[in-house]
Amino acid sequence: MLQFLALLLLGTVPAGEPSHHKASPLPVAETLIASQVGVDRRDNLWAWNYRAALLRVFSGQGEPVRTLRAPELRRVDFDSEFGLAGINWPGNQLVIRRFGKGGDREISLPTPATDVVWIDRDRVALGMQEGTATVHIFDLAEQRIVERLGTWQADGPFIGRSGPGMYPLRNIFLKWDRQRNRLWALETLTGQLTAFSPAGKVLHEETLVHPRLGEILQWIRATDEEMKAEGRRQETTPILWTSFILDNAGSALLVERCESSKASVQIISSEMGQSAKTHTLDGVECCSIYLASWQQSLIFHRTPEDAVGCNSIRKWP
């Protein structure tokens, strides 16, 4: 049985003036409790809560636009023109919810998917647990994979074996930069980050090593030995990089750690053609490793698993 290991990372992290959440110009963002948050082509903010099975959409002025039912989904993406695209919990089904009658579809996938993003009305990108490609492009009209981007090197913890043991599963998160026509992919354990052109050319590639990677790999090895000794097999999806977004400049941002007691957050930014940079934000009163970007602000938000507390908003850059 697939087990999701969401590792909440809290640690240290001097830059920018703090913007206290009580004075935020984005009041709707202060109350968000969401599994995923994104922004569509009309600058609508969408927030998906998997426990409530609801996706709520707000206008650029913070007014409610619509609410969609989204039950039993693992990951989602929303576009005000295309509708909702989602992956079910086993990952073996692509779910499409168009607006109006006759727009709903559920499409079986050849291997389990870990994420989905809209490319255009007829195509979505999929991150897959298996295969030699990093990203798969799925054509909705043809109902099949039509392109494979990147070459995935099955090394480290993802080397396949048979028999008893601990088996980490690949988990790829995706982001589509519609302004620049770039597709970003992140493997959430190893930190392998790649940006592709629409034609599949690799535009940027680097590996972001999380400070807790060594600790988690050691745990995987120890558990693997236990499983082998007991003749048992177990699959897990360790997620170190829980938040992965694109800012207005098209840079990838990831929360490396946050420390609530110090109101401090450490963010990694990855820009095209440059090595990753570390940014320390102090005065983030409501520390969270879950991040969204909207109206030139960063939103550190709560999730359904940790709904107590508050959100913080900071101007960025």
C-alpha cells in the first residue's frame, strides 16, 4: 500500500522588511487552509482542500468566483478556461472537470501519476512514478501520451528491485510557466529540478540537496534492512521539498526550512542559467513550509493537516 511520507521541516534561516499579516492587502489569503494553491491565467487564486474535497476560486480582488467539488484526488490544477485537471489517489486515473454539461472525463493511465498541470485546452503534463522520461505530455483528444520529455536516471534510492524491502517511489511535482512557455519538474526527495521548452529541450537543470536528505536516506536504508529481515515489502513516497512554485519573474521557489520560534523562513530560488540562491526572510510570524505566490506576494499558508494557527504574507521580491 502506497504510503505518503510528508516530512514537515522546521529550521533556521536576513532579507526584506517584514509585512505583518494583520496589515496584508490580500485578506482572502490570510484565511486559506489548502492542500494546494495556484493562480490561473486571469489572476484568479484557487485553493484546493483535499479533506473538504473542494476547490475554491477567488478573483484578483479577493471575491469568490466559484467552488468546485474535487473528491478523492491526489493533485490538481485549475484554469478558468480549461477547467479542473486532477490525479486520483492511486494515481492511475486522470480526472477532467470542464464547465457545463458533458465535460467530465476520467481517463485511465498506463502507470501511476504524481502530478498534473494544464499546457493548453487539449494537453496536460504528467509527472509519473515510473518510466525513463521525467515528464509525459498527455493529449486529451487522443487519450494517450504523445511526448516524453527528459531522461530519468534511475539511481540512488529509486533503483528497482524485486522481493522484500523498502521501495521509495519517485514523486514529481510540475509547474507550467504560461508567460514564458516553460515546464518545470521537481523530484521531491532528491531535489532534481529541470525546466523544459515546449519542444522538450532542457533549458535549466540542477539538483537541490535538502539538508535532511542524508537523514531520510539513512532511514530508508535501515527500514529496507528491517523489511528484508521480516520478508515484507513496503512502498513509500518521501517528500522533502513540499512546496514548489514559480514567482512573477519565472524563477522556481522552494521552502527549505522554517523556524516558528524565530519567525524565520529560508527559501531557495532557482533562476534560468544560474545556480540556486538562498534567501532568508525574517519576521514571518506564521511560519509554514507550504507556499503560494499571488500579486507579487508570497503566501505561507496552513494545510488541512495543520489548520490551527495563521498565514503570513510577504512582498516578493
